Amino acid sequence: MYTSTRLALAAGLLSGLIALSTTTATAAPAPRTDRITESATGEQGDSYSYGPEFSADGRFAVFSSQAANLVPGDTNGLTDVFVRDLRKGTVERVNVSTGGAQADGESSGSDISRDGRYVLFTSQARNLVHWDTPPPAEEWVDDVYLHDRRTGTTERLSSGLDGRSVDVGGAAMSADARYIAFTARPNRMEADDPNGYRMLYLLDRTTGTVKRVSDRARPDWTSVLYDVSEDGSRLVYNQFQYRGPGSALWAYDIREGTQRQLNVTPDGTPTSQALDASLTANGRFVAFSSGAPDLVPDDTNDTTDVFVRDLVGGEIRRISHNAETAFGTQSPEISPDGRYVAYEATLRNRETGYFGVGNVYLRDLHTGSIRLVTESVTGGTVEDGNVTLYSVTRGGRAVGLASDSAQLVPDDTNGVTDGFVRHLR
């Protein structure tokens, strides 16, 4: 998503928060897989890590980790949010207060701006900003925060009635950090709404306005946010019936204030659930997964597929891996330029007939070629742990992954989930 030269932060803010490298990391030629959830000196994380999401040129990676040995002074024993400079090899903890205090609650990284300056995260912490009405000690709910890596400031973006916590479920932002989308409970956001199911809200940081996006006609449907396009033109989210079969995947036009349902048949009839949507940078194309057999004609494989819908032209394209796929083709991430789609797939072992573990593949939508992303150190797919797909950069150059597999990089001995970047070009 985004590029930048990292500016120095004030020395007082750096203490205990940044691990500096005196030399620039030397990049090996692609293709290669690097573990990024480690310290600046290459020490493996001593606990579980997740992510990453990338800045536009793939230089900066934001990830979450329970590890206490990635930066000096990490003593809170909680999940924190980090940014790694893949060019310099430095690691910085960003879920900190403006004064540099480490969080006193669990945190999770959500997004990073185009230039790597802003990091969006959610946190249960109560000491990152001043609270007029602090939540009760036993109420461990999340709110949305934005950390400015240039100035070292951290601000809370989600504020409910009387300044209270809004119990956020997820967050994402445009590349310039102007538009911040998040899900929260209406009974904490709006005085006239007793509904406790999470709905989707959109904050415009330029105007300071917050508007509700989720359909008010469905108060018993909860919302899950998937993505905001880099240019801030669209977002995609799911609205599903908490106790029932109803489900609708929506593309919301931020500028026009209109939305359209994506999981519909060619004649516009709503169909079964669609998940895990991902937008291109300009918001024109959206990739998602669905097991619906009627999104396109002649879908007879009776499994989950990935679909790419053109929100301007209206065309929809189905992407299946092959007949040996166990649980279909799913959890897609489309590249910002719209040429590549990465996805997860689990294949049947030809010799035993049993299904293996989930691996990640990259499809070139121009040529139709498929490339294995999760190549093990000995060649072929990894076999000792599932791999989760997080992100793909412009041009399909790099893919962000997380896995407890010990086969993605040499000498992986920590026995926990790590975050990786696969450099393809």
C-alpha cells in the first residue's frame, strides 16, 4: 500500500520502542521468503505473531505479536503492534501513547498508510490517551487508534456517547489515512439506537464527521469490515444475520453514499454467503470467496471459489485452483493494480488421498498462470502447518503470510506462528 522515507522521532519517544540497525539490510535475490517477525538483530520471536500488511512499495510492514523480545523494554506481556522497515531491518513498536508508554491492554494492527507514516490499530488499552469516561476495569473491549510515526503521537478515533468505548470489531483506512472505517455497537455510538449488534461506521478525518454505513432496516444483522480502497472511493463489508441464514456482501461508494450487493446472481437475485473481500487501489475490482453455485453460469464443482467482480463494467470472473482442491479456493487478496489475486487452497495428497495443509498461490489474471507462493525450503508446498494469507503488493511482487510452519525459512526453531514476506520478483 504505501511508501516513505522514515523520519527520525524525538529521542525521548524512541527509548525502549525502537530497535535500530546500524547497517542497511542486504536483500537476497527473489524469489525468497523472509521471516519479518523477529528483532532487528535477527532473534526469532519468543511468542506468536500475525500479519503483515505492507506500505505501497512493500518497504514497511505492520504486524501484531505477543513476542517480548522484538524491541527493548517490552515488558507488558501483551500482544503489541510493530512496524518493520524491510530496507533497513529496524523494528518499532507503535501501539504506544504519545508519551511513549507501552499499552496496558491487548492490541492488534489493522493498516498502514501509503507513505508508512500512519498506523491504524485496535486496542483494549486504557493508557494510550486521556479518557473522560474510562471503561470499567473488567470491560475489555477494543477501540480504534491512529499512531503517527513522524510525530510520535497517538489518538483515539472511535468515541461513543459521553466519550465511552464503542467496542470495535475491526478497522481499515484509505491510503492517505483520511477515511477510517470501523465496526462498533450502535448502542454506544448513537443515542437513539438500542441495538447491540456491531454496525459499520465511516470517519472522515478531514471534516471530522462520522456516519453510519450499515443498513438500518436490518437491526438484527451484524457487520464485518473487509477493506477500504487506497484512493478512498469504496469499502466492502459483510452484513449477516446473527441468528439466521441471511448474508449480504456490500460495496459502498464513499463519495456517492450508495451501495450495491455483490453476492447476487446474474439477474440480481441475492444468493448465499460471500466472504473475505479485497479491493484494488482504485476501488474498481473486488475479489471475494463464495460457495454459491449461481454467481456465474456452469459452476458445478460444488466447492468454494474466488470471484473477481468489476464494479464499473459489472462483469464477474470465477477463479478455481484445480480439481484436487479440498476446501476450495478462498480468502483472496487482490493486488492494488488488479492484475494478481493471491488465495489459499488445500490440496489432496496424490499418494495417500488425504488432504494436506493450506498453502497460498498467486494467479496472474492476464495470463492465467498460477504460482506457488508458499514454497518450502526444500521445494514444493509446506506440509507441517497451514499458511494464512494477509496481503499482496502492487504487481504481485511480495505476499504477506503467517504460519506456524517450520519449512518456510531455514532454521525456524521457535515453534510458534511467525509473519513472513514472500518476495516473488
